Amino acid sequence: QVQLVESGGGLVQAGGSTRLSCVASGRTISSEHMAWFRQAPGKEREFVAMIRITGITYYADSVKGRFTISRDNAKNTVYLQMNSLKPDDTAVYYCAADPGKGGLTQGRSYNYWGQGTQVTVSS
């Protein structure tokens, strides 16, 4: 079992930055692929970014060049640095772990989820 707890959300002005953290317990993340997803009101959950065990990263086109996913295995924590934020980035952001053998950018693949943290970007 893996427990994931996100933090760092809040209200940010357009053009601003914030960093989300996801602290894992129950299993070391060094052996897990980790990802961030988000869900805006009235919309489907969507992939944001993921980081492989090897450190290779993937991003949604909508955030590429603005967001950076990273991991600190010593702290068992995954981060999402979010820069140049836009109102369209407003959503609840979820940390996810262990996609098993499924697609790395597909939410249904992931076995463990955090409770989510709200990010609101004001214009």
C-alpha cells in the first residue's frame, strides 16, 4: 500500500508560480513511476506530467515548458513546479503512483492516488 499526500495548492495570480509536493508513505518512491493529474470543474481528469523510475519525464502539451516534475527519493517526495500559470490551469491536482503495466499517461492505470490539492489561478 502507498499513501500519498499532496500539498502546496492555493490561489495564485496569472503569470505566477507555485510548487506542489506529494509525500509518499508505505513504500519507497524510488521504485515507482509517479505522475500528476488534474481535474477542472465539469471536465475529465487529465494527465499533467509523469516521471519514470529512471528520471525520464513526460508532459502534457498544455504544460510543456511551464511545469517541471521532479523527485527526491531521499524525502520520498515528488514535486510539480508550476510557472507562468494561466487561469486554465485551475483544477484539483492529484498525485498518483504505480501505473502497473498500463499506460503511463492514463489515469486508469494508476493504483494509488492522493486526495488532491486545489490550485486556483486568478486572471
